[in-house]
Amino acid sequence: MTVAEGVEAGRRVLARPRREWPDAMFAANDLTALGLLQSLVVGERMLVPNEIALIGFDDISLAAAAAVPLSTIRHPSRMIGRTALRTLLEESDDPELIVRQTVFPPELVVRRSTAPPR
């Protein structure tokens, strides 16, 4: 899940006939999405988001700074870390504690790669 893998995925998309290009792509992380973005827009081969919408995951700082700012899914990293530490401490204090599941809601961060300027 690297920039290079994103570039390669973009190369494979562009090698297909134009009628087979997807309308949108979701990358497993922002680095892969940034590689896709690079591959798709270099030489203006494909316009993002007018021809294809692109979204990543993680909301790394480079996502907002890309030539076409990358829409992404942000997860609450600090909250996840605090909850993990609290859970670890609670479970180490009481080995009989019933294991519980915690769900953290993600946040959609809309930028230019999915929303053309108005």
C-alpha cells in the first residue's frame, strides 16, 4: 500500500480502453491514492474529479497538500490510542473482565478529488 503501488494501479487503469475506466476509485490508504492521483493526472491523461473521483483513507497531511487535494476518510487516531491504552490497563487489572468491542466512527473529508470546484 505504497505510492508506487498506486502509480502502478493508475497505469493499469489508463492502459484499458477509455470506455472501461471506472467512474471512481477508493484506495486502501492515502499513499496509494496519491500514487493513483499522480499516475492519472500526469500529462493530463485523466481529469480528477471530472472523469474519475478518487478517495483515500487515513487523512495524512500530504492528502490536503496534493496538486488535487485528496478526499479521504479520517479515523479518530487519538481516541483509538487512548481507548486501547485504557482497555489494556483495565484488562491487566482484571483478567476476568469481559472483552468488549469498541466502534469508532470515521469521518468523510471531502476535497477536490471527489468534488469539482463550483
